[in-house]
Amino acid sequence: MNQIDSAAQYPTPSLKRRLVCMLIYEAALVFGVVFFAGAIFDISTQSKSALTLRHARETFLFFIIGSYFIFFWRRGGQTLAMQTWRIKLVNDDYQRVPLIKAIVRYCLAWMWFLPGFIIAYQFGLKNAELVIPTAIGFCFWAATALFIKDGQFLHDKLAKTRLIEVSKPSEKN
């Protein structure tokens, strides 16, 4: 099957669908992962405050979240949220994503938030103020899908991966 046949057979899910999947379903699942990983970190380090070992905690959570995504992307191309919304991550040739591309995609996906975090840090923004530059950066990154020919996000283009729509499984009578 050539690239054109694959593109017709596996269209890119709508921007709205991808964002809802990410912001509602995936965020809830990642919250649970972070909650339990944070509890394990606190118990194992006997932390009494979130500021204790802050950088170690952030590094630990970065790797835990990365492990979650990379495991599912490599396993079947779908996290639990992506399964619900019938969205699948594939290589640019519509095959299973290799480990290195999954890692690169995970790191590049932080660009949804990193510019906003950097701006907030530079201006000393805290708490609710942090939301504004992060939300603006998030919106700009989401908008990259509007300017890329096949509607993929910039981090997918750079990682040479793509999100595709998976058809509903046929019901057997």
C-alpha cells in the first residue's frame, strides 16, 4: 500500500477531536498517573512537602509520564484515551512507531507547554498568572495543525509520526 492509499484509508482526526481527547480524557489519565507516582516518590523519599526535592520530583515525573506515553504508543499506538476516541499514533509510513521516534515525539510534545513555562519563569509569574502564557503557548502550538498540509501537529511532523483516525470495529450479528 503506498502513501496516498494510506492517507485516504486513514485520515487525520479533526483538530477538535484530538484536542478534546488530549485535554479531557488524556489529562484525567495523566493526572492519575502523576498522583500515584507522586505518592510513591513521597513515600520512598519521606517527603513532607512538595518543595522537598522539587527538582528530583519533577525529573521523576517527567520520566514516569514519558514511560506512560511511550509504553502505549509502542504497544499499539494508542493510550487509553486515544482508544476511546479511535485515534492512533503511527510512523510516517503508517507502521508501528519505533522506540526512538516515540521518545523524540514525547520530548517534542513538551513544546505545548515549555514556551509558556519559560516566559512565566522569566517574568516571575506564579500560581494563576502562570496559566496565561501557558494557555497562549498551547493555543499557538495547536494552531500549527492549521498550517501543516495534512493537519498534523508540528511535533508529529518533526518526529515523523502521525495521528490517524481508526474506524469503528464492525459489529458481528
